[in-house]
Amino acid sequence: MPTPFTPISIRSLEISNRLWMSPMCTYSAAATGDATASPTDFHLAHYTARAAGGAGLVMIEATGVRADGRISPYDLGLWNDAQTDAFTRLAASIRAAGAVPAVQLAHAGRKASVDKPWLGGDPLDADRHGWNPVGPSPVPFPGHPEPAELTVTEIGEIVTAFAESAVRARAAGFDVVEVHAAHGYLLHSFLSPASNTRTDQYGGSFENRIRFPLEVIDAVRAVWPEEQPVFLRVSTTDWIDENPDDDRSGWTVDETVQFARIAAQHGIDLIDGSSGGTEPAPIPRNRDYQTRNSARIKAETGLTVAGVGRINDPAWAAELVADAHVDAVFLGRPLLRDASWINNAATDLGQQPRYIEQYDYAL
Ligand SMILES: Cc1cc2nc3c(=O)[nH]c(=O)nc-3n(C[C@H](O)[C@H](O)[C@H](O)COP(=O)(O)O)c2cc1C
């Protein structure tokens, strides 16, 4: 029976344990000049501390494949050489502290161009360094401006941008890229009928709604080394169909299971199961609200799956892994509260923590 500290191999990559840092925006990128959207000293300290804290893998926050694909003007991006240099330093620092460096590639779509959450998170216009968001259809996220509907040519340009960022991520030394197709951002907004009302080959049927995300997966897989993994973060449900008071249709767990199978045929190695984000919707409060969906994907497809969300207790993480509900666990807010959460969890579970040599005296 695996524990959270049993190593796992995906393709040729060995990951020393199964407790990983979940991608979390920090809104702290350089915001001016050539270095715009580059990691800063903040990112170096923040991610290195979590790697030194025992994470098997550290997933860098949503990183825009283009300037207009960032969530905010303070997000990371990976489309030029200055950014690639700064990411190279960051990946090396994470690796030196014992974790696998990974980066989440993203386009924020109709939810792009907002302020830092601690400044209110409001949509920003051009006067405040914002831009006009794009989406599958002119259906705004509540409280946001109407997105411009992407043309087929523009969709192709974004596919190319994902591939170009993946090439840069590899050059920077990352072992894993994750395609962000969750939380109502661009790829998820194509998957969901709540935000995608297109009538061309990118809208309508399930096959049409998954077309653009699959094109992105194919383009990233084509440039990513055969021996290294590509992860996919999906929202397993929009929480619309679960709500008896909502008569709309959203993206569902059934569709996620089908999509996961197809994504794996296109070279995805791990499904990272999150949820929600397309439309405001009530989310259940039970602790397995989201890991239950990941477990279902694993049970029905046999794919390698990660769980995330409210895994605040080492014993619960251990149960999820030991009972084969999920293969690995992403931790978000626990690692904001405590950079050494994972080493402390090792101690709690009677396992060996992984301290960097400078911290040997902590043992
Ligand atoms: C401040 C913050 C920023 C986040 N940014 C991202 C992100 O960049 N990409 C992503 O896929 N999820 C993002 N998330 C979601 C987390 O990765 C995670 O899935 C979520 O917080 C649930 O896990 P937790 O209960 O362990 O925090 C963010 C969450 C927080 C709290």
C-alpha cells in the first residue's frame, strides 16, 4: 500500500513523494519593461522554501502563454527570453532544494485582466494596465466585461503560444508542464456549455467543445520530451448540474471522465482534478467534495490522478493515497500557512522528513 511518501514514477520521471505544491497565483511578477511577467526574488524564496519543506513536486502558479492570457498584470508569463532566464533560475533553485520543478501553463480567457485579489480583484481597463478579455463566446463572467469571441485563426495562435511556452519551460529546466483547463479560464470556458455557445467546430457537441483543449494538449505534447510527463488540470464539474435550483447545463463529472480518457490517448500522463470556476455556483462543504471526483476518474479510467482541495490533514492525505482513491495529492493553502507542512506531515506519519543539508540540524 503506498503512503504519501512512497516515490512515484511517471514516464521516466521519478518523484520522491506524493505530496506536491498546488499551483497558486501570487500576483508578484515584475510588472514593467522587458522583465514583465518574470519571476522575482519573491518567487525564488517562496517556491524554494516549499521545495525545501519536503514537496515532491512544486507546481509554479498559472503562467500566461501570452500577455493577454494572464489573469492579472502581476502574473507570471513565459513568452520571451528575459522571462525564460528568470524561470531558469527558479527551476534550478527548486531542484536544488529537492523537488521536481513543474509549471502550469495557462490562458485566463474571459476572466483575464483583473486586479490583485487583496486590492479587490476588479476587472482592469487599459488605464489600469488591463486589456480586453477573449473567450469562446460573448458571454461574460458575471461582473466582468463581455469577452471578444475568438476567431478560428486566433484559436490557432493560442495553440501555438502554448507550444512555444512549453518549449521555453523545457529550456528553463522544468520536468513537468501542466495544461490549465480548469477554473473557468480559457480552455475550461471552451469545455463548458455554460460559457461556450459557439456554433462552429469549437462549440455545441462534446467533441466540438473538447477540440481546442485537445489541440493545445497535442501541441504541447509534440514539443515536450517523450520521457517527461504532461499533466492536465481540469475542473471535474461546474457544480451547475448538481444544483437542483439551476436549470442550465454545465461541464459535468461524466464529461470529465470521458475527456480524461481521450486526453490520455493524446499524451496526458496525470489528471489533476479540481472543480468550479465557470460560473458562480454553490460548492458542497464536505471534505471529499472534490477528491471524490478525482477518485471516480481513477476508478473508471485507471489513469494516474491527483487529488486536491481541503486536504488539510496528513492522515486524510495518507488515507486518500493508501486506499488508491488518488495517486498523489496537491496541497494549496496548507503550504501558504506552513512552508514545511510536508516535512511535518512526514514526522506525524512516522516517515523520514526530507531536509536540505543546511537544515540537517532540524532532525
Ligand atoms: C491564492 C490562490 C491562488 C491560486 N492560484 C491557482 C493557479 O494559479 N492555478 C490553479 O490551477 N489553481 C490555483 N488555485 C487553486 C489551488 O491550486 C488549489 O486547487 C485550491 O486552493 C484547493 O486546494 P487547497 O484546499 O489545498 O488550498 C489557487 C488557490 C489559491 C488559494
